[in-house]
Amino acid sequence: MSLSELACAYACLILCDEGIPVTAEKIANVVKAANISIESYWASLFAKLAEKRNLEDLIVNVGAGGAAAAVAVAAPAAGGSAAAAAAPAAEEKKEEPKEESDEDMGFSLFD
């Protein structure tokens, strides 16, 4: 990620956090106030992104994967019985294999 992209991303986050509508002009003003020079097209690209996507949703769902988010959205819409059936299936997939200890391998570090 280039410095210009990073500066515009932070500018969008700042504007979104303050509740100010994200526009190309406002992104450019925030970046200019930070004493960073960017190419003029970056501000307009990020402004177009902000028009099409809700930045607050992107911030809240930053750690959510594509499939996990779809399941989380689909479960409440499906109804109570379908959501209850989907929950145990999701929990079964989360089981992690146990790590082997030195005792299982037949030797230890200090033998």
C-alpha cells in the first residue's frame, strides 16, 4: 500500500468517525492538513468508495470473512428453527486438533 493510499484511508476513517460526509474535497483537505502530498485521483477514488459502501459497516466487519459474514446475515433472516440448526454446525467446525506433547512422541527434551 502506498503512502497516498494510506493517507486517504486514514482521512476517510477520520471523516467517518467525526460524522462528516466523505467527499474528495474533504479527503484532500485532511491529507493536505497532515502535510502529505498525494496524486489527485486518490481522493476521488476513495470518495467513490465511500459513496457506494458504508464505511461504518466496513470498520465494524473488518475481521469478518466473506463466508462467515454471509452466514451471520442469513441466519437471522431464515427464522428461529433454521438459525438454531445452523448454530451447532458452526460450533462443530471450530474444534481444533490437540497439539501433541513430548510424551506422545516417545522422547523428551532432556533425555
